[in-house]
Amino acid sequence: MITRRMLGPVVLLVALLLPAAVAVAQGPVDVVATITAEDVMQHVRALSVAIGARPMGGEAESRAAEYIAAAFRDWGYAVEVQSFEVAPPGDEEASAEPVTSRNVIAVKPGGEGMVVVGAHVDSVTAGTGAGDNASGVAAMLAAAEVLQDVEPVHTLVFVAFGAEEGGSPSGASVYVDSLGDEIANVVAMINVDSVGVGTGLNVYAGAKITWPEAEDAAPEIEGGPVWVRDLALELAAGLGLPFGTSPDDTWGGFTGDWSDHYAFVLQDVPVAYFEAWQWEDAADPWWGQETAEGDVMHTAGDVYENVVPQKVENAAELLAALTLALVTGDGVPE
Ligand SMILES: [Zn+2]
């Protein structure tokens, strides 16, 4: 459980005398003081050490989904498991047999508007998917725990996606398809993918992009709404959390099409994407690199010991602050 020791004597007294929802409704949630490194690292451990690598369709991905669903239920969210068939990645001639994956969807009902926070559960088989993406799921779970007593104006939805690592269809696209016309009610989507290993924490805006025919040419960035990213960066500055974004000479504050957010971008949903990454001194300035030594994700080095607790903690803190500002409607433009 998250310790609430820093909330101060007045809030604590109110919390003792009244239902928790009232205490939260009476004052802002101090997310930085409330979320600790241990809160997030217990989830990274559960997913990447106790369970281990979580390839799509396997038993480990299923056990991870059960762990996440149980946590959401403990905190009072309504949980739905959305199963789907997916073709895992593999060379085309192998015609991989479809496997069953699932999204774990946790809901706290508010109004018609929806704020969706997502992180993928599955991993590749190299390493144990500690940074990619037990770290993102851990940040999402810590945010869900700290926001459990919030009374949202917009419906709050957390989704632990299956089958992100090259699955067809991905869990995110299955979820977006399942919304049908309701996708128009999604006020904002926040994707948390790999926030534990890279050199610096970043928030990007989502953009529709086109890859060129020529392999070494730059992608064409059509762009998209930037207010969710800008709200996140404003909140980070106010909270003293060290977040940047992608460099002006390449992505210019946007990101590409390689994770769960893109299914939402294609439906014109405003998106923010949290990632730990290094943009300076990279051989390919469009790719960047994860750390000074190179990329860790999708290698044998993506293990618990290489996750930096403070990065996941800070990601969880900003995620909680941003989600709170969005579900209360305070941070949403008219
Ligand atoms: Zn990932």
C-alpha cells in the first residue's frame, strides 16, 4: 500500500473521521509525497522477477493480467477482461498460429467523457521485460492506487494492454475498435511505455506520421493536438519533476507510431506518451538511444536490476498528477 505519511495532520485527521473519498474531495492529492519508489518497484518485481518475460499469448502474460486485475479490484475499480485472438510476430512463412491475449480494463465511472491511461503488459523473450514494460504498468498501477478515491468528472479508464510487441491486431487497436463511436468521447489518452531505464524522462504528443520510401529519409510528421503533452510538462515543472520532450531538430515534441497510443492517434484522440530515453549523442537522431551505452529494451539486459526506481516513481507521480487534472476537467481545454 502507498503510505500517506506526508499528507499532513489536518488531512490525516479528516481521513480518520470521514470516508476516504471525502478527504480526497476536500483537498488536492499530493501525488509526489504519496507515491514512493517502493510502491512502484513492488509491481516491477512482481511482473519481471516473480513472473518474468511475458510473450503475448503465453501463460506469463496471462498471470501478469491476473495480478493487474486483482490490484485494480482491490482499489475499487470495476474490472473487465477483454480477450482477443492475435497473430504473434514471426517470419511470414512460419504463418504463426493465432494465440489468445487480453486487455485488462479498469473503470471508475464519471461523465460521458473518458480519460484513458494505458500501458502494455507483454514483452519480448529477451530479458524479462522489466523496463519494457513492467515499468510502465507499475507507474500506471501506482497512479490508479493514489487516485482510487477521486470523484471523476470524466470517466477514468486504465487499460493494461496485451500484445503490443508486434501482435496483429494489438491489444490497443482491439480496445479502440471495441469503443466504436464512443471513441469520440475520449478526452485524452496517456500511454506509458518504458519509463524505467532510459537516460531521461520525456513526454511526447502523438502525431500522425508517414514513413518515406527511402530508408534513410526523415518521416513526415502531420502533427496532432499538443495540449495534453503541454499540460504534462507544465505540471512536471510545477512539481519539480525532471521531464523533457523530443528534440526540435527531429520529432519536435511529437513521437512516432510504435506503441499503443497510435491506435488512438489514428482516431484523432489527443495523446501524451511517457518514455525514458536519450536524445543527445545518438547515431540516428530520429531513433535516439535508450542509455549512454545503447538500447536496453529487447535485449538480455532488460531486467529488474537495470530499472532505476526514481524514474518509475517520477513517471508515476506525473502520470497521477496529469490524470487527476484530466478527470476532474481542470486541465481540459474548452
Ligand atoms: Zn514497450
